[in-house]
Amino acid sequence: MKLHVLSGLCLIMTQTGQAQELFLANFEQQSVYNSLYYDLDDPNSPHSLVNNPDEPLLNFSGQGNNLGYSAFYVPYDDPSTGLSDGDHVGITDDTGITGAWSEGNQGYVLSDIDGNFILNFSEIQLNQSTETTVSCSLFIRESTYEGDGTQNASNSDRIAIYVVDPSNGSKIDLINTEGHDIDDLDIEGRWLRLTAQITGFERAKLVVEARNNASNEAFYIDDIRFEGQLNITDIKNKQSAVVPNPIDQNFSLIRRPSALKEIYIQNIFGRIVWRGDIHQNSWSVPHLNSGLYFLNIADRDLTWTQKIIKK
Ligand SMILES: [Ca+2]
Ligand SMILES: [Ca+2]
Ligand SMILES: [Ca+2]
Ligand SMILES: [Ca+2]
């Protein structure tokens, strides 16, 4: 019985063959405030940086497959003013230095931090993806940077962008200037496209760590993308299929398994957002936001997944 089902499964497996955009951060959703950001918290101690009214936004909760992010401040060993003196950080549409954004009309700037600015992106689930890559655009303003970034101190400028897998601690750098004077690396004054292969990462979290201390020292970030091939079993022939798809409010299954064991929906981050009663013949999901989801169906022998769209 098992064998029969498995050979059947081979026939219905299809690979999409081409890299798909899984998650992104393009910084286009948020409002722009053309002012300085003033951190009202104590610059002598590490703390989260909050969004202040009518000031550039530093944090975003995420939307669909657009990643959320949250900002954190860590002072120098010998603390300085940090962002309490008013700085250009966060979401901006200013193109005075870059000429244009790498993508769209907005991006994220990190300037005159007088400490460390850490931008943590939402953790994502990648175990359904292969050939996964992450890429990010970075523009380093032409300036006179100091030090080699190894000291947690003023005049030890540094930018690092990396991805960690929280499930096992693996870490891959997209860039890390530590150990070098930024001026010596020939990376200023133009958009750099940074890419890393992260195949094998079960989960991933992108982190940007920036340290600089002058108003003409600035790092611009844009167009972050996680891409890969989704290994989704395509539902054909004898397997169940969802109708309708896209789903409006309710759906049911063509060829509903007689021994339905489990039916649940995951969002693109891998989180289970809905579980259905296996005794029903149709289900209602009005609470799901519009977008792409994965419906998982299990019978006695097999679990399979179908991409579904909620209208
Ligand atoms: Ca953008
Ligand atoms: Ca500052
Ligand atoms: Ca220098
Ligand atoms: Ca500096």
C-alpha cells in the first residue's frame, strides 16, 4: 500500500524550475517623514528604537510577503550621543546622495548613529525552498570613514549584513567590513548588489549592523529579496484539489480523502494559520487576509500541499 502511494506521488510531483521571489523588503509601504529622528531613550544603554510621531519610521510589522523589521540601538563601550542628537535614519525617499533607489522610490538610511544601529528582519521559514538566495542593495555614501570597525567605539566605522539560521546558528555574511577601513574597499558611491546562497537554511533572519558617527557617513539599504524554488506537490489526477481556488470565503475538496486525517493552512512564513475540522465537507476561512497560502491535506498514508490563493 505504502509503495503504491509513493510511486503515485512521484508522478504528481512537479518542480517549478525557476527561482521565485519568496520574501522581500523594498521599503515602499511606509509613509515618509522628511525630518530627523530623535531617540528619546537613554543613549548610554542598549534599547529598542521606537517609531516616533511625525519622524522617519524605523520599524515595520510586515505585510504579506513583505518582511517586517525592528530597530535596536547599542551604545559604544564608551557611550556617545547615539540618535538623541537627531539623525537621518529609517525610511526615506531622499535621493540627494544616491541619485535613485535600487528599487522603487524609498529605502532605509543609517547615518550619524554615534553608536550601533541593528536592524532585525522577520524570521522566515525556508524548509519548502531549495536553491535559496538572499540579496540586498547597499549604497555607502562617499566619505572619510575611520578605523577598521573592530572597536566598539567612535571612529571605528563598520557595516555588516548577514543571515542567520536560528535553528542551528549558521551565519552567512553578505558584507562585513570589520577588519578594514571602509575607504580601502572601493565600495563607496554606488549601489552594490550583495548576494549569498543560503540553501540548507531551515529558517532565516537577515540582520543589518551599522556603526558610523558623522552626518556625511551614511549607508542606504534597499531591495532585499529571498528567492528560491518551492518544492510544492502539484495536485493532479487522483489527489484532492481545492475548489474554488482562488478561495473567496468557503472551499471544499474535489475527491475528498475518505480517511481525512488533517487539513490545515500555512502562511508563507510557515506558520499554521488555520486548522479544519476533518469531519466537515466544506470549510470557511473568512478571517484570512488576501494572499498566497499552503493548504496541507493528510490522509492515512500521505500529506500533500497545494498552493492556494485567498481573494
Ligand atoms: Ca525601495
Ligand atoms: Ca547621532
Ligand atoms: Ca579612512
Ligand atoms: Ca566615522
